[in-house]
Amino acid sequence: MIWPLSDDTNTVLLLCAWLGGEDVYLPLEIREYNTLEQWLFQNGYRTGNLIQQSCAEAAAQATGLGSDRLTALLSRSITLGFYLEEWQRKDYWIIGRGDVHYPERVRQFLQESAPPVLFGMGDRQLLDQSATAVIGPDQVMESANQHAREIAELCARHDRTAIAAGKQTLSAAVVESGLLSGGSVIWVIQGPVFGESLRKLFRRAKAAGKFLMLSGRSPADRRPLPQEPEVGRIAVALCDSVMYVDGTELSGDRYCVEDAVYSVLEQRNCFVRSFGQATAAAERLTHGGANPCIEVEMAIHEELFEDRAEIIQGELLEDDHPDHEIEPAYLEIPAPSKDLASIEETEEEDCETEEMAIVEEQAASGSGKLQQEGIQLDLFEQIPGNDRKDEEGVNTGSSKKEGADDSDNSSRESSEEYGIQGSLF
């Protein structure tokens, strides 16, 4: 399947994407882009019309963005062309906010906060499936990671996609467990992670149509941002229900998942699982209407799935529907061939059988932890061994220490004691 970029999306990339080397004229922030888009709509223009000098000058004067800035950003077409060739080779896809395939839930829920462009890798059909977001802060106890694994396993068992947010130990537990259980996983992540080499398990899951990575940031954007709230917002926008796994008062929240969950309490079935004393974040969510997981008895009805089906993928917004598409070959991003996918699906079954045999052997020997210390952050091949740290600077060894007191109790707790069976599904 060929995936060409529209004129509008190509122009939005020039205006908003960080491609490296930006020092004088910075790409537009989403607030600035929304102002520009509104002016274009009110004056009968489309975003792609900005390549015309007269339109760009009029827009710059009317919006106060500055003619020099818009001109400099729009002149980055050669640099963008090189990146598009690279992203095509790596099998990425790109969707603009005005494109027909832009995820309707992200567009409807986030509205003007929806990323102007989404970068992805994997089967886009996963965006339309029933999903549960299993998210929380970083620096959680081992019992919290174990709970996240169990939720991901239940998602696989009930044919629901599990959604993880950000590069942290909790998300690693969700992604690993979901794929090892034969389920599907959407991983909402910051852009630079796209450039890292995935392990064989994830490459094969992607080829089998069971793994998707999604970001609102360009893969070329290498800025070290202290917080990335967009990650949490996209994760909750895509899901039908949320399981917030509580941390400790020392836990960080780089992806602002607490605020993201709080914003959907009236639109999603939200559950909170705490371990020991509930944190201020967990109390805020439960007071706002989220259900403590141990008290949840009501199952998610089919009505929730019906609500998701009512969203017609491909429904267009009148004000940003692109009419024309760009034809140059370097803008065409093909999906994996059918033959390759078939071969990889066979390899995926062999890989999952081998991985599960290892897990069963560990369980029989009494370990029962999936060697958490070894897989928490080992999603990528180039991340070094036992002393590695994730992007937040958290040593994975600390998770082992923090969770030592809880490991005995967590291994005895069944999913019914968590209140999960019949609660999320």
C-alpha cells in the first residue's frame, strides 16, 4: 500500500517539525500553528497554499509570525526531503491532522491540542481496535510492574490492545508482557526513540501487525525535554478504558499521565490500583470519579465497544481536508509487503513459543518475575546491561530494591484479588 503525503501535510512538516539545526527561526508551536491555520481557513486558503509567496507574506503579516520566520521554515524542503527518504527506508508512516487517516479519536478528543503531524511505525489498524491504556508514573515498585504485566496479559486474553505511554519501566512491563502473551500493543513514545534498533521480538510483532509505535514528535527531534504531556494525552485519547497504576510519592511523571487520566474521567472507564498508601495522584483521581481497582465489580459493557464503532475512521473535517497529494517518489511510504508479513508471522509464532517456554521454565523454578530487572528497559538492542538507566535517569536496579518488600505478597495475589477479572473487559 502506498502512503503519499498531501500538500498540506508536507507544508505542516516544514512549519512544525524539528529537523535539527534550528537556532534562529524555530518551528511553530501548536498554538502558533492553530492561529495560522485559522487565518488560512477564514481567508479561503489551505495550508499547502503557503508555498505561494503572496499567501505566505499575507499570513505572516496577519498572524504576527513574521515573514522571515515563515520563509525560513518553508525553505527547508531539501532537508525534509532527505529525512523523508530515510523515514521511508525505515518503514515509518506520517499522517497530518487534515488527512483522512488521522486517528479520529485523537482529533475529536484533543481538538486544537491534537498534534499537527503524527509519526508512526506498524499497522495503523490497531488504532481502531478496542484498547485499554495501562499507564502510570515512573519509579514504581515491583508489585506495580507485576500488576501492569497481568493487565497486559488480560488484554491479550480478551482481544484488547494494550496501550503504554513513554519510555519507562512500567511501560516496558506492559509492552513485553502484552507481546509475549500474543496480544497487540500500541506504544505512544517520544520521537527520538524511533531511531533506536528494536529487539527481534518487537520487529516480528510489528511485521505480524501486533505492534505499533506512535509519536507527535519528529524522529529527528533530539531535544531533551523535561516533560512531554503530549505522550499521556495521546495514550488516553486512543483508549476505551484506563488502568492507572499508582507509584510512590517519590515517583516522577514526565509524561503527565495523571493529568491526562484526570481529563478523561467523564469519558472513559478509569481505574486506579494503589499499593500500600495511595499517593496524592491516586487520591485525586479517585475523588474525581475513578474507581479503586479492588472495588471494581462492573465489567465493561459492549456499549463501550459500540461507542468506539460509532467513530467513523476517515470522517473529514471540513476546514482541513486536503484535496491534492504530492506525487514525488521520495514522499511515498510503503507498508510491509504481504509476503514479508506472512513470513514474519510464522517466525513470530516460533519466537513467542520460545519466549513462553523460557517464562514457564522460570515460573517452575520459582522465579516468577520474568526476570524483571533484565527486561524493564531492554526494549532496544543498544541499551547496555545491568547498570543501564532510562531517559529519566532511573537505574533499573532501584526497582528491584523498591519492590523487594512487595514481591512475596504480589506473587500470591491473583487477578481476582486485584479486582481485575470482569472489571476491565
